[in-house]
Amino acid sequence: MRNRAALLGAARNAFSTFGPDVPLETVAREAGVSRTTLRRHFDSREALIAALVEDNVRAIEERATSLRGTSEAIVDLFHFALTLQTSLPGTARIVSRADVPGFVELADRVAAAFRDCVDSASPLHTDVAAEDLVMALPMADAAVTEELAAGRSPDLERLHSMLHRALFTSTRR
């Protein structure tokens, strides 16, 4: 279990720093384990990334539970999820293309977390649903990935602001 946790931490750091195509040897070295140990826990790059995505989903669910019933819970949850998504640029496209078992269920769990934070006082535009919030996450990931591929530093604050205006009626704090 300790090696798995070390691998996930190293992978999160390596993917956020170097992108999803970083050599897996780098991840193993950062975790202080062999490539064989990495393969014992994760049989592919996609499986490793899927584990990171699942950790993110779990964090989103926990955040949704803690925010439920608070003022603008959906806004706080969306920006939390957006920050998680954009911290691992390019990984969403890899997992979605890899036909990873359970990936659709992870998206469904995120949508359920968003639905749990939507109530009659939610500042969503009238034509925006929880599933639209889920759809915005990989769109943001793609924008960040493209900026990095072009050698530019993505303006994450601008991205948050733009998506906020498109989805919510409230002014971003």
C-alpha cells in the first residue's frame, strides 16, 4: 500500500510538471521504486492515470459532502473540481481514449456530486445542468493542454473566470 501511495504521489507530481507523456521510469524513480514495482501496481500508463482520476473523483465527492447546504456550494465545488482537472493537464484525454473500465462511472459520480450541491438557490444559469459542469472539465483540460503544447503558460485564473461567467449567475469571489 505504501508503494502504491508513493507511486500515485510521484505520478501526480510528474504529470503536473511534465505532462502525461512523462516516462514511467521517471515516476518510478520519483517514488523510490523499480519499474517492476510500478508495473505490479499499474499495468499501464492509462491505469496509473485512471487511479489519479479516481482519487480526484473521491476528493470531489468528499468536498461535495462538506459543502452541501452552504451558500453557493455548487460554485465552490465546480472551481475545486476545475483546479483538480487542470492540475493534471492532458490526462483526461488519455483515460477517455483508453477504454478504461469504470471511467464512465467516474464521470457519473462527479455529476452526482454536482447534483447533490445544486438546490433552488444555486446560481446556475437556468439552462445549465450538473452534466454541463462535468462537460466543462475536460474542455478546460484541453485548453490548458493546448496552451502548454504551444509553449505558453495557461492563464488559469482567466479560465476559471470565463467558465464561471458562462455557467453561473453569481460574481466570482
